[in-house]
Amino acid sequence: MIPDFQTLMLPVLQEGAAGEVRIGDVVDHLAAKFALTDEERSALLPSGRQTTFANRVHWAKSYLGKAGLVELTGRGRFRITKEGKSILGAPPKRIDIKFLDRFPQFRAFRQATAHEEVPQGANDFADTTVKLTPDEAMRAAQRQLESELGRDLLERIVAAPPAFFEKLVIKLLIAMGYGGSTANAARALGKSGDGGVDGVIDQDPLGLDQIYVQAKRCDENTIGPGMIRDFFGALDVFKAAKGLFMTTSSFSNSARDTAKGLSKRIVLIDGNELTRLMIQFGVGCRVEETLYIKKIDEEFFEE
């Protein structure tokens, strides 16, 4: 398990006890010390630019710096200060936010940010149970907002007339790069309506490859294996190699197993995946506000 950034504070301070160190070396040493698996070492942040563990080590070092226990000595390097050495002279069992609050520099940092609007837990200096770094807390808040948005989208889709779902499928597939133009996609989807196929969407602008679609809007019914087999049979009639079964409901485990065992590629999109794709491609929702997470440009200060 990847340790939280507060758990890493004392180990990071101890890594600097011998003198100037590279933060990259500290990350490697602590990964070995905590016996992280290869998967845990390589787990990336959503941005894909940094590993989760390295990010937490950096935050631990940053908080230690706010308390004056370490100081930067160059790009990617730091060393322990006199105050930091005194702490290690009689080391505590743990250094956390509450421990750092005893230092005037850290209290000044706390007071400077006390009135800023931040996600719950991102800047709670009194709570030693906080496990998320500030940027992780922001991403957690984003996931929560998107989860709530997904539920709202699904409620709206189910409450809308059946024809609305067909239009939604068209707009979503076009937003994902399928179907060519809206006019072409609209003519393709819904033109069949027999044999378990609701339509066909071009996979490329020239129509060289096509995806056959079944779009089923329903409230609570779970899609079972029977509908998957019916759809497979319809694909066989049309000599289709692949199909997309999209529903506002969910698929039973046996339905998913059936789809995996068939000779044709059938992709199943349930209500949760549907709303996730809608949010990802901006269908039925819009950007209300854009937040940027910025960090120091080390090269700027090396000039």
C-alpha cells in the first residue's frame, strides 16, 4: 500500500540527515524502505506525468520546508536544516501536520491559507488523519462531482421520451469520432429496427467499416444473456463483425460472460459507462469552471 504523505514526513526528513540529497534518490530509497510493489511504484497520477508515490514524497518534503526543517539547495535537491537536525536528535514516532504546527513558519503558512476555499481535508492542519495531498483532494472532489453528475444525467435520460435516447446515442458516437456527420448518423441509426439491430454507424468517414448498434432504454431491468444472444444472431444476419449494445440499465454477469464467449466482438455499455462517456466527451453537460494545478518551473530558476 502506498503510504500517505504525512506518514512520509519523518522518513523524508531522515533521508536528508547525512547532507544534501536528490529528491529522486529519496523517492527510490523510500520506495524500497516501504517495500512497494512494482505496480505501486509505477502507479501514476491522473495527469500521467508523475507517480503517486513520488508526488506524495514531494508534498512531504514541501510541508517540511514550510516548517523550516529542510531547505532547497538546487534543482531537485534539498538538505536538512539546523532545526531539522535538532528534531532528529530526539526523533518523534511520527511527524505529521499537527507536529509541524509547533513551528512558527508553519503556523504562518497555515494562517496565510486559512481563509482560502479548498476541498475538505486538503488544508485541515488540525486533522492528523488526513491522507490526501492537496492536489489529490481536488481530484477526489472532482470524482465526487462527476459521480453526482452521472446520476443526474441517467435520471434525465430515463425520464425522457424513447426517441431522445436514440438521438443521444447519435450525438455521443459522433463526439467519440464515429458516424461521420450528424445527418449521416441520423439516417443510419434507427433505420432498421428489426432483428435486434437498431441501426448501423460508420466507424470511419468513408463507411469502410461499420458498427451495428442496439440501443435499449429502460428503468430497472437488467439485461440478460438472452438479449445478447439475440443481438449476436442479428449481427450474423447482417454479416457484421462487431456490435455495440448500449443501455441505460445494467448487464447481468451472465450477459457479460455470454458477450465475451461469442465469436463476434460485442461491446456492452451500461448506464454508468454511458454517463462516464457523456462526461468525458461533453455530451449533455458543459464545463462550468476550469481549475489549473500549477507547480514550480524548476528550469526558470536555473537561468
